Amino acid sequence: MRYISRMFTLPQMPDFKFPTIDLTKLDLSKFDVSKFDLSKFDLPKFEMPKFDMPKVDLPNVDLPGIDTEKVTSAVRDAGYIVIGIGATLVERAQTQSEQFTAAVTSGLEQLRELLQKAA
């Protein structure tokens, strides 16, 4: 049971702390856009530089042929087995719960009868 319950639990994610930026200390009054001369930039004529990507020869690897139909049917069968085991466990838990409730109820009735006889 312990292994089945571990199959369905997600691993704990580590705590990440992202850096914070304090924008309240940013002084935009010193930033004057009027000083920028955008006429010097001719954006329609702007071209990205061309990069020559290096050519890499990857070795040929022969992968074994995998029969996807067999894998699919095996995964489907495993899913049916897991669902069947889960349903059986739920039914067993319900039955034991009902038996426990019946045992407690009968015990309380017997205690009530004994108290009534004693009184």
C-alpha cells in the first residue's frame, strides 16, 4: 500500500526566492527623453548581422524498432489494473466502515440495555 500511495504523490518542489526590485527608489525625474535625437536612427534600413552557424555532424544512432501497439496495450492494461485495485480498495474500506459502524451500534445498544436493567 505504501508503494501505491507513493506512486500518486507529487515530489516536493524546492522553495525559490525571486529577487525583488524596489521601484520606489527609482528616480525618473532625471530621465529626460527630449535629449535623445531619434533622427540618427534609421530603423527601416536597420539590418541584423548575419551569423554563420557552425555545422555539426551528429553521429548516426540506430534505435531499435519499438512496437507502439504493444506499448499502448501494455499501458492500457496497467491502467485497468490500477483502476481495478483502486476500486477494490474503496469497496473494502466502505465494507469495513459499515462493519465498524454496526459493531459500535450493537455495542451501544447492549450497553443501553445493561444500564436499563441496572436502573
